[in-house]
Amino acid sequence: MIALFKQKSPANIIILLIFGLLIKMPLFLYPKAIKTGPKDEKLYDFIVTLLSKSPDGSGFAASIVCFLLLYAQALMINYLINEQRMTTKQTYLPAMSFLLITSLFPEWNFLSSPLMASFFIVLSFIKLFRLYNVGIASGAIFNIGLLLGTASFIYFPSLAYTLCIFLGLMILRPFKINEVVLLLLGILTPYYFLAVYLFLAGDLSLQNILPNIIFRINPIPATLWVAVAVALIGIPFLSGGYFIQAQLGKMLIQVRKNWSILLLYLVISLIIPLGSGTDSLQHWVIAAAPFAAFHASAYLYPGKMIIPLILFVTTVIFIFFRQYGIPLWRL
């Protein structure tokens, strides 16, 4: 399977789809009705309301939407890595890694506001990385802000990525105050239209525009399943980071900057869920995309394929037993 995804072939899009369907089969075998939570915003509430009108009460319909989001994000992170030449070879390993990572926790296989917001966040980084050496980028920067604003309408903590995008602009381009203003205007645009709607409806107030922000650090659930899953994310990440560091000297300056921004993307993605005020692992799915970029290098660069093969087989076996709830050991 690794050898297949090492090739940049159009057929891999279909193979990736089949691989995704197989590895995420429990998503369709055990559909779960979606409910909104305190961190879910207005746009997500509206989408869940639409899905709840399906005959199964949003269960199977939500599973289809969730799989499409996961598959689309896998292709998007793969496109990002290949378009920017961030590895020495163009492959489908980032997409494969993303589908593997999001299967390690059952909570990441169900529709949620962080998963939906992640779609817009990844798209904003694709547009950000295209800004290097672009003369006039006003429209693109505004669109990046608009994507972040839309993501915050689904999952409000997504606004934290404004810092990452801002620093990314500073890294990729000379500082221009008008570009920063355009970014902020793009972020505020969805809130402007919401304020106009509330004004016409006679419900305009700050409470109806901004959500109640609650910052409370909750511990991660301490189980053996979680520990093994974290290890299967951490080990390939460290391995991939080592190989990327070893290749940095051969990379273009633009690629080095992109990797530094991607690392910042990962750091912010790991900080945001800490203040979610809940012990649910659902909120951590926003870190899957940047992790996938580093995991891909762990499968690509080793000279001997035995280690990547062991990582892949171990991960697939763990996913199989975890997703189907087969008790291999006492938790």
C-alpha cells in the first residue's frame, strides 16, 4: 500500500477512495446522530438542523458528509504538499497519512464542528502558501480572512489561526499594513452580514454576535487506547520531523518557510483543544492535517521500507481493533 501511494498517479485518487471506505467502514456500519455542543456555532447548528431532517435523524446522512469532508481534506493536504514541492517526490502519502490519523480515535470519525471548520482552515493555508513572490495579493488575502471567518462561524476557536496566518504573511511577504487590514476585513465579513441580519430582525446585540467564551483546561482521558493512539501519532511525527530536518539544506527558501508555518499550524492546533472545556477528543481533529504532512515524510524518506511497513501495519491493526471495539487487552 505504501508503494502504491508513493507514486503520483491519477489512479491513486480512486485507490485512496477505496482505502478510505475500507478503513472508515464503521462510520457507515454504526452511524451516529449528531448533536450540537457549547462550542458549536451558528453555521454548524444550521447544518445539523438540515441533516436532522433526513429519514434516519441525521445518522447516515451525517456519516456521508463526514466521509466526504475527510476524503476532501486528505486530497487538500496532499495537494498542498505536492504543489509547494515540500518533499523531494510528489506522492499520495500525505492523503494516506491523514486518513490513517483520523481513524485512530473514533471521535474523529464522526461529524463535528472542528472537523468541518478544519476544511476551511486547510483551504486558507493552501491560499497562504501561494502568496510567495506574488506582487498584488489583496484579493487572495481577503479570501483567506473570509475563510477563517467562515470557520469561526462553525467552530469559534478557529479564530486563533489568525495569529498563524498573520505570522505566515510576515514570513512569506514584506510587511504591508494594508494587507493586514484586508485580512481582518475578510475575517469580520461574516460577522458584518450576521449583524445586518440581526439588525433587520430586531435582535441586534453583542451577545447574539459573539459566543460565550469559556476557557477551561480539561485533562485528556487516560486510557491504554488513547496512549497507544498518541504513540502512533507521535512516533511517525518525530521520525518525519527528523527526515525533514535532514532534507532542509537541499530545499528552497520558500519550502523551508512553508515547513516553519506548517509547524506553527500544528502548535496552534494542539493548543486550541486544551481550552475547550471538555474532555472529548473531538476537538483535537483539527491537528490531523499538519500531522499528516509530517507523517508522510516518515513513510517516504527511510532507505529501508521495513520500518515504514511496520508503522503502517501496526497502525492499521490498531485501527481495526479500536474501531470495532475488540478488547485485545484489559483497559
